[in-house]
Amino acid sequence: MERETARITEEGSGLSGPISLTLPSSPEYVLLARLVMGQAGRLAGLEPEEVYDLKLAVTEAVTNVIRHASVESYEIEYRVLPLGVEVSVTDAGGGFRVMDLTGEPDEHGGFGLTVIRNLVDELVLDSTKGGGTRLKMIRRVRR
């Protein structure tokens, strides 16, 4: 069995491949998603405050899946990049029309995406009605 190991480059640290988790859609597994995010952030060379921000962003993303996707499980993929970290949260739920999001929190919610946008450098949200959702977050190392 081959194991993934970290390697150090001149520009920072990185892994040769992604770290992938498939987690049950249950609040009991949010801590596991946060723990892996913390380690990926440290491997990427992020400062402790930046790691905390990413852990909060992942918490919001997986909580959205648990609350809204109506799926039994979802996948998180962490990529440690030479100058940052990329995290994708993907579910095979019913999806939604991204255009229908107002961008502002209201009585129906929307606070999670607003929080995530403020914690990461780049956010990509792909979802189609009936086709699942993928939320990709990127945080760059600040030097």
C-alpha cells in the first residue's frame, strides 16, 4: 500500500496528490473535516489565523451540505499547493440554480456562503438543479 507523504519545495510545501474524504452527511463528522483542513493548512505554510479561517469555511460548507443537500454522504478534497491550499466540497444532492442566490443573507439563510466568501481568497460555486453541488475554496499563503 502506497502512502502519501509531504514534500518540501523551495516555494513552500505540498503534497503530490489530493487528500480525499467521503463523509456521512451527519454533524458528528464535521470535526474530522476540520481536523484534516487544519493539517492541510499547516502543510501549506498558512499562519495559525489563516488555518482557523479555513477550518471555519470548511465547517460552513459541510454544514450547508448536511442541512440542504439531502444526501447520505459527500466528498471533501484537500489539495496542498506550493503557495496555498484548495478545498472542494462536493455532493450529489438535488442542487440549485446559482443564479437564484441573492448574495445577501435573508430569513431563509445564506449566511454560510457569505461567511465563506469572507474567509477565502477565491470561491467557485458550481451547482445545477438536479445535478449536485461543488464548492471550491482557495486560500493563498500571505508572505
